[in-house]
Amino acid sequence: MSYTIESARNIFSNTQVADAVPATTAMFAELNIDDQLAFLWYAYAELGRTITPAAPGKANLQLMEGIFNDIKQMSHEQQTQLMRDLASNADTPISRSYAYFGVNAKLGFWWQLGEWMKQGIVAPMPAGYQMSPQVKAVLEAVQRIDQSQQITVLRNTVVNMGFDPSLADNKQAEIINFKFPRASLSPQFTIEGVTDATVLKYIEAMNADNFEAAVALFANNGALQPPFQKPIVGREAITAYLRDEGQGLVMKPTKGVSETIEDGYTQHKITGTVETPWFGGNVGMNIAWRFLLDPQGQIYFVAIDLLASPKELLNLTRK
Ligand code: EQ3
């Protein structure tokens, strides 16, 4: 039997993923624009009761100095309109610039706005704001999920804001992204039950932000499937994706299972935690990597799943 990306998606198909994330993100998308902004403010404040994201660092924030200066000059009404424009994907100059921010730059942009909202430099939530029942319902849904799922919902909403770059004329524009300093030594690790060289090299390369080395492990037509997304196919597309989304992640795989299947293919399921540079060791996301390697030992397919619960870390049954 020869695999297709579609059939590869079904390896270890009994893996339970955190379905509450897309469900809550969909509830959020149903809110009107002002309710979306209000929800984000309250969800962010709620999260901030226990953990707050790390400040992104001066050098990173300087990348958007021009836009920040413009925002500081605006009236509170204009600032509120700017936030509405971003949330509604409107075609405005700032909304277009935002489209060319990488994921971490988008998060950093809102981090700065959030700080300035607290200080009154950017328009805060109106005094006496009354939450609509719809906002309340989404907030309650968010309170029911664990912290790693909450930050994923927040991140998804921020990523989806701004003008859609596929509609812009300047499709080749340079993506502005943040870099996070790494400790000089990547975390040492062994994966109980897995010794496959390709899998170990993948984790090692990702923990050093060495995306070229990680992508060199893929077959030409190989694919990477991020949590809740369709597979990204081909080395070039995977490199672009990892440069945008993989920066500064710390991967801590702990255990796994390997087996040879048909025609020299091997499959490996590894579980462990992944930390984002925003929250460091305070939030460990429970993750599974489901690898399918071709007979040459190259990655034909890898899915990254955000797991439904810590219990899933122990689910290594071969299906
Ligand atoms: C200002 C305020 C509060 C109010 C305003 O009205 C609206 C908004 C938006 C506001 C601001 C909100 C803010 C600042 C939110 C910040 C949220 C943050 C910092 C969230 C960060 C989340 C990061 C996550 C969930 C990262 C997850 C990464 C994963 C799971 C990566 C997995 C991967 C692995 C393991 C691989 O092997 C391959 C690559 C891949 C990337 C898929």
C-alpha cells in the first residue's frame, strides 16, 4: 500500500484532540465586532489573574515603532475604530500592515495595545460597559477550558485579524516577525520508547529554531499538519510556516511508540509538552506528534495535535 497525505492523516486515529478550541473560536466568530473586542479584553484580563505574557522586548517592539507612534497620536475614537477595523478585517493602511506581521508580531502588537489600554494611552473599555449575554456565553465557554487551550483561542483570534493578505496587491511583502532569545543550550531530552534518528533530529532542530535543518528531514512532497489545520505540503511551504509560527517554541517530548508498518514505512507517536516564548514554563501545552516516515526515513507526514487532556499523554495505542 502506498500512502497519500489524506490516508496518512489517519495514523493513530484514536488521538483525542482539544475540540473545545475550534468550538470556542467559532462561538467567538459569531459575535459582533464590538462584542469580539470586549470578549478579548475580559478573556485577557481573566488570564492575567494567574499568568501574563512576557514582554516582547525592546528590539522586537521597535520593528513597529512607526505604527505605534501613529496610534499614540490618535484620539480615543480613532483608536477604537482602528481596533474595530482590525477585528473586522477591513482594508485600511494599518490593517494592511498588520497582515504582514508574523504570528508573534501580531501578538506583540496587541500586547502593546493592551498595556497602553491599562495606562489609558489607548482607549480603554468604556466605563460602565455592560457585557451582552453573547459575550458572557463565550467567556463562560473559555472559563471551562484549561489554560493552554485558552491561550490558543486568544492566539487564533489575533492571528485572524487584519486585512487578508491574499487579497492585497503586494503579495511578496516581507513578513515582520519577532525573534525570542534562546538559552544557548537546547533542552536535553530522551523519548522513552522512541530512538528513531529522524524524529530526534526534528525535535533538536526545532528547539534551536533551525527550521532549514528541520525541513531537510521531510520528503519532497512531505506535509506538516498544525493543530486544527489542514496539512501544509512541500518543503518551501513548510519552511515559510515554521519561520512564522515556530520561533522560540520549546519542545519537551517525553514518551512514544514506534512501529514498522507496510512497505518499509514507520509510524511514531510521541507525546509531551510544548512551551511558547510568551508564557515559558508557566503553560505547558499537551501535544502529540504523529509521524509517518517513508522507507528512506524521511518525514512523509507529521501531525501536531493539541491534546484534549493530560490523560491523553498516556494514549500511545497503535491504531
Ligand atoms: C488588548 C486586548 C486585551 C483587548 C483588545 O480589545 C483585543 C485584544 C486582541 C487584546 C490582546 C490580546 C492579547 C495580547 C493576547 C495574547 C495572547 C498570547 C500571547 C497567546 C499566545 C499563544 C501561543 C500559543 C498557543 C502557541 C502554540 C504553539 C504550538 C502548539 C506549536 C506547535 C508546533 C509544533 C509543536 C511543531 O512541532 C511544528 C510547528 C508547530 C508550530 C505547529
